[in-house]
Amino acid sequence: MPQYVQDWDWTEAFQKYGFGDGEDTVHTQEVVEFLESLGYQCEPVGGMHNYFMYNLERGDTEWHPPDDFDHNPREWLPPDLVALLDAKFPIPEGWEE
């Protein structure tokens, strides 16, 4: 029976050069839709080639990378949100960034 194996990491949706710098299939919108279902407001930036999230809001709180577009979102997003993203978009065993 066919099996789907995710070959991307949700953190790429927050990185300007994620998804092979836009050369691979871009999954930013899937991450946006999941975050919006949790009550977060997302506004991706960029175009077709580099489409990524720079800012995330919920209520009166806002999260964004410390100083540039290439920080790993695991470093600046709340740990409970990272856990939810990891659960929703699991990385296959043995897969490397």
C-alpha cells in the first residue's frame, strides 16, 4: 500500500531560503493554515520563489526572528507551539536538514 513520507521540515516555512530556496515544493501555506487553526495570525512575505513567514501573532503577543531571516524558529517560537508543530509535521527518522 502506498505511504506518504514527509520530506520537509516545518521550520523551512519560516526561513527565507527554505524549501531549497523555493526550488522544491513549498509547504509554507500548509503551516500557515495549521497555525491559523490554532488562532495565530500569520502573514507570509516574499513571492513565489521565497515565500515564508517572518511574523506570527496571537492576541497581544508577536513573535519574529531576532535580527534576520535565517534564524531557526525553534529558537524564537514558544516551546509549546514548537511541540504542536513537531506533532503535526513530524520529520521521518533519519531525515536530515
